[in-house]
Amino acid sequence: MQHKLNVRAFFFNAKTDYLPYYKNFTMTLEGDAKTVEILKAVKAANDDFAYPEEKLTFKVNELVVTGDETVGAIVEKLGNELLVEPVLSYRSNHCLIINDNDFMERFELLAPYATDEDKAYYESLYAQHYASESSKFNHAYIGDAILLLAHRMISNGSEDKEEILAAINDEYDGLNACEFENNLFNGEDHTATIEALHAMIDRPAASNFLEKVTQKLSREAQVAHSVDNINGVGVAFYQGHESAPTQEEVFSAIEAAGAKVVRFGRETRLCGRTLIGRQDNLAYLKAATTLLDALDSGADVLIVAGKDDLEMFNKHFASIQKRIGREIPLALLSLDEFKALAQKEEVA
């Protein structure tokens, strides 16, 4: 089966360009064609486009692919509108070709304790390294791949367990900065592996005094962004990784209340909640990025699916605003709170 694709491709040449730019292409490819054929078609249409001939790894609609996936699988999962970018745009040298020196530099953290088999395993995680969500927020983050290697080495009975844990436990750029998300097109969920590493490391408890001060400031900030009228208001839904309620259920409730549904890019991404107590600064940045994405997309109200996510936003709202250096005038509600407000308005 043939598929007509509308492709928006990333262009940048470090030697000639100051900023990256995008160009649009239309092509028709067979469903069983490999994803690399998309890149070949863009290259045929514009010779300025470039992609790596070896270790091919790039992003399609924010998911990392290797070029071996089929066009049919891509269309089934992502549709016909495709955004093609390097795995990390800030590391681009020429379009999809990146400076990947950091990959083997990270291996040096564990090289003194690693076998040849360990090294081979790490090298197999090339795409996993560049699919690391935390790298988008902390460019110095050591990467998910080295953490998976550390867990494997320890699980295989390495005598250097304490040294391995110390090597990956940098306060800002190591394990503390990891909130795992599966960004590979055909990837696995390694959340349990990351949590197992956390369980091996003892950390001091956070200050109760500072936590109480933060909560007080957050409550004051939240009061300023309450809402009592939703008719015609822009309402977005942050689902995170919650399976319920579904987007369809919530969007129907929004429309039924006479409000406007607002979509935003980070509505199903993690918001930094699991980083609280480990790397608060990064947690606040992720939360702020999520809330601002909803706000800048046109939302006045954000319905939050997860009870824990909503509690995190509310509890740390002042710190979240301070981290981004910007006020976030967004009312945060659970779905039940939104429905109760809609019902109250309908009765009135």
C-alpha cells in the first residue's frame, strides 16, 4: 500500500547557518519501505539536506527512529504529517548529522569497571542515549543508556557496585536528573530499572521548613489564578501518563460546558513530579515548561488528570513560576472540579 506523506524537514549547516530552518516536502512511498527512504526522498529534492550514513538515528514527530522502521508502521502510529529532526537539535552539525562525541564520553564513567561485553551492550544503546527526555532540559545529563548499563553491571554481580553507583550519582547531571520516558518508536519502558537504581542510593530528606514556606507561597499564587466562569474559556487537558480519564471524555466535557478545547504539545508528557526531592530545580523547569505550553497554546484553565500531578503543580506553584521567571496565570482543576464548576454555572 502506498502512503502520501507531508514531511517537514529540519535544515541546518553549522558552517553557513546561524539558525536552523524547516522545509516542506510531499512524497509517496510504499508501506513496506524503510523509514530511511523518507530521508533519501528529501535529499533527492534538496541536496542541502544531510543525514548520517552510519548509526542512523533521527526523530519523527518527537519519537526516535533508526531508519529500519517501515513507512507503514510510521503512518499507522503517527499519521501522514511528519516532522523530521535530528535526535538533539542543539548537537546538529549538518541537518540530521550530529556531534555524537558525548556518547562514548559517557561510557568512560563506567569504563574502569566494564567488560568488553558491557561495552558492546552500551554501544547497542546508541538510540536510547539520544532518546533521553532529560537531555532536552539538561544538556549535561549523562543519558539513560549509561544508567541502563550501570544497572546491568550491578545485576550481573559486579564487585564494583559502590563505585558504579558513585559514578552515575552526580547531583545535577546524573541519576537524579532522570525521569524516564520512552521516546523510542519501538522502545521499552525502563522506569522500573531507573527506580531500582534510586533504591540503591541513600539520600537525605528534604527540609520540612523550606517545604512549608514553598507551600504557603504556592497557595497564595494559586488564589490569584482561580476561575469562576468557563463559558467560552480556553480549556486544556493534561493527561500525563494517566490512562483515565481519556482525552475523548474530557474534551466532550469541555465542549458540553460551553468552553473551548485547547490542545498543546506536552499534554501526554511527564511534568517532573518524580524528580521532586531528587532534583527540584529540574522538576520545576519541566513543570513550568508543561504549564507554559498549555498557557501559550491559548488555555486559561488546565484540567489535570492525575491526582499526584495536580498536587505537585499546586504544592510547588510559586517555585515553578520562579524557576521560569514568568507568571503563569493558569487555573488548575481536576476533572471533577471542572464538572462541578460547569454544573454550578449551568444552574445559575
